[in-house]
Amino acid sequence: MTASTPLDAPIPFGIQAETGLPLNSLEDSTIGAEFGQLPVLSPELMALQSRGETGDQSFAVGGGIDANDLGQAGWGVIYSAGVSAAVKEALQPLLDHRKAQAAPYFVVFDGAQGYLAGDTAADWLKRRNVRMDVVEPELGVPFYLLLVGPPEEIPFEFQYSLDIYFAVGRLWFDTPEAFGHYAQSVIRYETPTTPVPTAKRAVLFATEHELDAATQLFTRQVAQPLAVAPDGSLGAVWKRTGFALNTCLGDQATKAGLIEILRNAQTGPPALLFSGSHGMSFAPDNPLQTEAQGAIVCQDWDGPGTPIKAEHWFAAADVPPDANLQGMMHFFFACYGGGCPAVDNFDRLNNKPRQIAKQPFFSRLPQQLLSHPQGGSLAVLAHIERAWAYSFQGQKGGSQIQGFRDVIGRLLRGERIGQATDMFNIRWAAISTELSDLQNDIAKGENVLPRRLGNLWVARDDARNFMILGDPAVRLRVEDMVAP
């Protein structure tokens, strides 16, 4: 059965563990008339407007600087106050590695120079005598910035805002050993004398459940157009970059199938895994929340309204010990795939924001993929909070996957992930400009439908909430990969 999709209803990609039902769309009572009272624009939002009004600027690094060359763009790490000496020691080999590549624009921001409680991105930059603007590493803040600290110390919002102009990634694990595993994995992959463990091959994994609007929509509007061109040939993004594509769609997108993708001993890991599915959602009092929030709901589940169990989803605990992840990037589209805030991001104007977790946290699955003892993924691009169909759907309901194609294409051409994903910031900027225009219309007394305003807010933050987990300067060594 094909699910119908109301054009004005935001569709999230998540399943409630307690009910087996998809997460609710937002109701008019949540995104209704209150949206007519837009908040005062922060420095970060004004910076977004600036980018939106000059949307021809592809990247935020200064003209003449090659963002793929760390010696020109620079690299830095920002520590929060609570990061232990053991974590810094475990991560030090990666810092030494980047220093050799990024000098003279290599900087460690620690102590009073690091993240201080309450900092906004504008505050932190102001202490460096730098404003939110096109990046010039000679001013003291490099283009690539790695944040190290838990989300209760460095809020998600700090990364969202700093990423408007800078290329920002995030690392946080429970143990110093996990930091060490990730550091050594990146260094080993980037050592020129080390053979590249991947061929030019990508995998597209997407579920499609009966009576489920979200996954049917993703298959119809994202997976199929990405995989196959209108003439039936290989999709354009793979053809242009010389990559082969293996698809694992619908009935094939099982938990066992995903395990086989990650374990693949014969062909090695894919250079890029792009997955689209529901993500698991647990109530704050559910003991599984911190362990399985954002886990990938696989095709094993029977669909909306049926019980959902651990054998239906793929969580951190399901990553096999012999997983073959070295050199892989994972583009992860699902609710809570990257992490979860303490309060609902999309109920922003309710006087009592709904609490969805006891404290903010990163999802375990990407942490496990990045820090696998046998060699981890280079980076994971995933959503904080809910992921919505606005990422790939136009205002009239049609497929709009240009942003996905752009990010994938840049990754497969060997651009560093912090540079390659800038299209999401440009979209965030463009929607912020549209919101500002509507705010002006309201001030003039024009009639603006509350739902239109509310939907734009959701679409804007849907673009904002993509986050790089891992070093933003990692890239695929496509020049050293063999043809599939």
C-alpha cells in the first residue's frame, strides 16, 4: 500500500519503542499562532541571513584558500573544561598528526582559551577577536575545528552555530581507550604507505515498511532517484565519481543484511554507507534510551502499530566484533541518529518545553562505529533530534535531493567532510532568510499562515541539526582507490 502524504505535515523518521508507532507529526497547537511572535535574531542567525543572501558562496573559507589543504585552511581542537588528562593523552597522536599537516595554522584551544560554560559561538569567537564571518586562519581560528567534550558541557547549539562558517566536527566517548582507537584509526588510514582498505564502492541501505508514510516516501523520493537515473542507468552521482553502488532496499534492508555490510570480509567495507530508515525513540525513563536511542529500525519490523523489539533494530551492541569499518564514512538519516537533546527542539515556543531525555547525549551507534577496536569509521554524518522529510522534499511535496547529491558527490571526490557538508548550512541560511522576510511581512500587517511559518521553522532546524561526528578534516583517499 502506498501511504498518502499531506503536503503541509512534517513527517519525522522515528519509531516509539513503547507503542511501535511512528513519532507524531507536529500539531497546529504546537506550531500554530505562537510562531507569529518570532524571537529576536541572535548574532548567529544574523550570520545565517548574511550567508543566505549571498548564497552563491559555496564554502565559508576565504577566497584563494584551498580548503582541502590543511596547511592553508588550518586545524584546531576546542576542549571543554571537564575533559580529563587521560582523554587528551589518548587523542594526542591525532593532534600531532594534524599539527604536521596544518602548521602554521594549528591551534589547541584549552583552559581559558577553550569552551567556557555559557559560551555561544559568537562569544567564543569574540574572545579570539574574530567575528562570525568568512574564515581567515591568519586571524587565529582555523577553518577545521574539532570539539571535544560531552554535550552537557559543550551544547549541540554551540556546534550548530560555529559550523555556519567553520567546518566543525565532534568527538566524545565514554573511555580514553575509545579516543585512542579513533585517533589511531584515522592516522593509519591517512598514512600514505598504508593501502586503502576500500574500493570505489558505496552502499545504499533503505527500509520500506507497509502502511508507513515515512519510509515509503524515502524510498520513492530519495533511494530510488539516487540509485537509478531516469533512463534506468546508474545514478548520476555514482557515475560522475566512478563509484559502484550496491543497494540494500526494502525487503533486503534487514538487520542481518546490515551486519553483513559492516562485516564484509570479501570485498572490504564500502567507502560510503548511506542509510535511510526510522530511528528508535525511547522515553526518558526507559533504561534503553541511552543505549539504543537512534538505533536503525530494520526491515525485520512488521510496520506501524506492531510491537518492536531489539531483534528489529540495529544498535551499538549489534556492531560485530569483526566489523570491517576502516576507511568508511556513514551518512545516517534517521531520527536521533547522532544524538538527543534534553528538551524537544521543535516545541520551542511552548511555555514548558517537553523533556525528552534526562540530559543531552550522543547516540551509541555512531560512537561504536567510530571507535571500533579493529579500526573505526572515519566519520558519521547524522541527525541530532528528529530527522524530517523536509531534508529531501519540496514545499509542494516533490523530491528535492540536490543537497544529498551534492554532499555525496563532494565526499566521493575526496573533499574533507567538514567542507563537503556545507550545503546543509547554505540551506539553513536560505530558510533563515525566508523566515526573516516573513517576519517583516508580519510586522507590516500582512496575513501569514501560522502553519507556513511553523513549517519553515521545522525545515530550518532540520537542516541545522545535521552534525559531523568525528574529525571534520577526514577525507576519502579516492585517488588511491582501485575501481570496483
